[in-house]
Amino acid sequence: MEVKLLSGALGAEIKGIDLTDVSDKNFKKINDLLLEYKVIFFRDHPQ
């Protein structure tokens, strides 16, 4: 997983995370990123 900060205080771009994985572990990972960066964008995710 790659996390790229988009600005000094808000937002991050997330690559390499499986959004189809609905496990508690993956949910916690995504939730922690959201709490830390406030806004997250998922790039290069297959539809």
C-alpha cells in the first residue's frame, strides 16, 4: 500500500489497497487512514 500526502494538513492518495476485501483488518486500515488524513482518494482501483 502506498500513501501520498496531498497537502500539508488535509488529504491523501491511497494506492495498492484491495477495496473488495471486507475484513475487519482492512476496514480498520481504511478507517485509520481516513481519521488521520480526513479525506482519502483511491487511485488506480479496478472497477
